[in-house]
Amino acid sequence: MARSITRPVAAVGLVAALLAYIGCGQPSSTKDAAADAPTNPLTKPPAVPDSAGKSKLFANWPTPAGALVISGEQDGYLEPCGCTQGQQGGLTRRYDLAERLKAQSWPLALIDLGSLIKDPAGSRGGPEESKFKFMTALQALSTMNYDALALSAEDLKLGVGEVLGQFLNNMGERTKVVVANVEVPGFEGNIKPSLRLNAGKARIGVTAVLDPDALNKLADPEKDTLLKVKTVAESLPGVLADLEKDTDFQVLMVQGPPELAKTLAEAHPGFDVVVGTSHFDPKEDPELLNQGRTMLISVGKKGKYVGVVGFFPNTDKPMRYMAQALNSRFNGPAEAMKKVVQDDFRDLLKINKIVESFPRHHYANAPQGAAFVGADACKSCHPATFAKWSTTKHARGYDSLVTDPKPNTVYDAECVTCHTTGFEYNSGWVSAEATPHLKGNQCENCHGPASKHIESPDDRDARKFLALTAERADQTHMCLRCHDEDNSPHFKFETHYGQIAHKGMDTYTDPKVHQGSTPKVARRPGP
């Protein structure tokens, strides 16, 4: 903590721009950006236009001596997906925010709490896509001239060796990994215990710690060979004392449970700002500790927010804080970032055949040899049901990827899984060339692979396997696999299920519907 600066509690300006909306998607270009702006009358900045005609950011602040932009817990959300309006986040928006602050003559330093990805093994796009996401996120930080990235156990789940290699190859010269209690022999040029950053006239000392318990849970044989882990207690005091010698403000990032950040902030009151993880969106106000001397903040989940700290040395308000939602207000061209997170990223997915090579598995409890056959194979016996399905957005799910203004979404496994049929299963979607009959969200995504039923329509076991009631669909949260809080924040099963329900729409008195046939498009299932 800067010894020349006093900060009474009342001196800390606390401003937050928060939205209660959940999601990551990109709103429609026709959506009024003002609808995404802060709504709290006590904290909403006045709409002062800048030189480009856009509302000036942080218009109720004086120009700071320097500012710190803090991001983190991106959790693999590189950009809004576009499935619904009003969603937040995305690296292009973060880029736009930083560029606009620079255009307002704000000297910036940028730091990230880490967790660029989340649970690679269980991610919707699969572990290989997670590797490319991590690579792309590092390149994005480099493009934005980030100064520091905290080491995260979540990121290390990719594999310790993999992550270290990516640090070497994708971070550029400026961006450094920072962690006080983990040493990585041979990586001293890339991984530092602390950093001294210059943001205009503000000199900022930054360090980070990684909870050893989180590292202990990593099942990686390279961990003990490549990483030398110390306790936080033996490493942090010396780093803080060193930073206090020649920096005005000291910042600590804590990769661990949210309560660990508070514990460390209280144990080490020299830190001006402590950044912790969170299970929720940021609070409107930071928590003030140590009689108002330390600001404890989080930046929420999925990259939907950034925290901005303005520094005003030798004034009665040395720091001001705002949690800024990355909403449609930040709609600048951001071409440099779009190249990284859209063009280059999806080119990698296409070249490496991420969708085609996705790890597939058997459909649980399916009859032996059952395969996905596509809705056309169901049409002759279920014409009325097929006709209703054909009018729904489910039927046109793949078309929305083809017409997406973002390039090559058909090669993104995270998108394809909800816009095709049978993706991730042995006989399911592979590509438009190999499985054109499985475009869109068809019957079998709810009922399961139907080839055995088509071969023997009156086989009781095959029919029982495909049977699905509304109660079962609700209890198993089947729809929420795609209609989750990110992609369908307003989804309610009791309302929306009725829009696709089709019980009793067809009759089966014609003897032909009981004869059965061999589906021509059925693919040989895997093991």
C-alpha cells in the first residue's frame, strides 16, 4: 500500500454498471444500446458524447492519472454466440472498451485473473476445441497489450506441459504470467512472482497467488516435475514488501475460492486492491476491508464484466472503481480482435476438423445397433408430426449456422452440438457432406436413434425406448442441454414444451405403417 496516500472510507468513489441479465450472446444490431446501459440512478454516468459521437465512458470521473482494467474467469466464452438478444461479454467488446478509454487519453494497464477456459474434458466443444480456445484467448490478450495473467488451476487442466508451451508460443513479449507461490524452472522470462506496471503517472505493483489445494486436485503426472509450489504464507509477504518500495498501488489477484481472497486481504492489509473469484456476477459495490484501505472486488463469470480502477494519487479520492458490463454499448469495429477470435479461431477448428473428430460414444440404453436416421425416415408413418416439426426453428437449426454473420460457425463444435442431430454419438452428425440427413434439431435428439423402430415398428422394446413424455423430458432437463441460461435465458419448460408437443397427431390404421423398412440413410454405428 502506498505510504504517501491516505484513503478514508468516504474517499473511495464506488460506481458500478451492472445488469441482471445472464448470457454470453450477441444482441441484434437493431437493439437499442441504451437499454444495456447502467440503470441505477445513483451510478449511471451522464450520456456525454465523445469525439466519435458515442457516449463517453465514465463521464462522471475526472481523467485519472492511470487506470487498471481487470478481467478474468472468461470460462471459454470468447465472444457472444448470437443465440438470443441482450447477452453480454466477448473479447471484441472488451477490446472496444479499452480502445475507447485510450481515445479518452486514459493511460491503461490491463490484467487478467485467469481461468480463460473451464473444464476442458467436460466442455461442450470437447478437449481439443478447448486447446484452441486457450490459444486464442492468449493471442487476444497479446493483441490488447495485456500486462499480466494470473496462473489458474482451471487453465492447467489442459495439461501443465500444454499450458506452459502455449505461454511460450502465444503470449507475445509484453504479457507475462504472474504468480508469487509457484515457480516454474526454465520459464523465468515468462512467469514472474510480481510485476511493476506503469499506467501514466500511476505505478502499480501486481502479484497473484494460486491456491495450493486447487493444484493438488490436478491429476497430471507432469505437475510435480514442472511446478515448484510454495505456501502462500511463505511467499506473499516478501513480494508485497518488495512492491511497496517503489510502487504507488499494490494489487493482488487470488486464484482460489472467493473466501480465500478475503482472508488474504485481511491478513495482508498493504494491498490496495484484491481481486477474487466469484460464483456470481459482480456486486454493485466492492467490499471495503481494513477500515476502508483495501478494495475487494470480483469481475464475475464468463467474461461478461470487467472491473476498472481509476487512480488519482495525492487527492482525497485516490481510487475509484466501476464494474462495467460488456453489453451492446461496446459495438466498435474491433477488426483486430475479430480476426483473432472469429477468423483465425474458426479457421483452426476447420483445418483441424474439430467437429468431425469429436470424441463420440454409444447412446445410453439404445437397442443394439440402433442408429440415427433423420426425420425424413419418420415422415411416411408420422406425416402430421413431421409437418409440425418442419415449421419450427428446430428444423432450421443448421441453416442459422450457415447464415450466421460470424464466419465458419458450422465448424465450431459448441455451435454444432445444438444445431444438428445426434452430435457426439457414434451414428450422429459428422459433417454436411457425410451426414446431410441430420441437419437441424430433429426428432431423434429427443427420442433417440430410431433405426430399429423403423425396421420393426411394432417391436415393443424399440417403441418403449423412443417413448418420451413431457414429465420425463422435464425431469431429465433434456431441453436445458441447449436451452440453458446462456443461450435461452427466458426458457421455461412449461411454456415452451407445448409449442413442440405432438402427441396424438397421427393415426396408424394403414397396414403399411406396421410393415417396417430398412432406413437407407442409417449409418453403421460405432462400438
